[in-house]
Amino acid sequence: MWVKLMETKNAYTADIWKELLYAEAISVRVVPASGWAQAAELEPHEIYVPWGKLHVAAEILRKI
């Protein structure tokens, strides 16, 4: 099951967070706030991580 980790301002910042978490071996899903049908680069995006890795991802964000 996937849980929401954070919301970013746009697709670019979401991709930066995704790459950072990938480097720490955490799977990531980035979902546009309005859904896939009306997705845009400049709209907010939500970052989801696996439920079992949420504490690891939160610790990484805390250290940054």
C-alpha cells in the first residue's frame, strides 16, 4: 500500500525529491494533484512511498 509522504509545488521539484529517494533505495510514485487526465507541469504533485518505508523516507527528509 502506498502512503502520501509530501506535496510539492510542481513536477520539477517532485522529480528532484523522487531522485533523492531513489538514491536511498525507496520506491516513489509521483501523482499530479488533479489526476492524470488533466496533469500539468506547474501544478502541485503528491509523492507517495510504500507504507513500510514511510519511516525511512521521513527520516531522510528530516535530515535535509
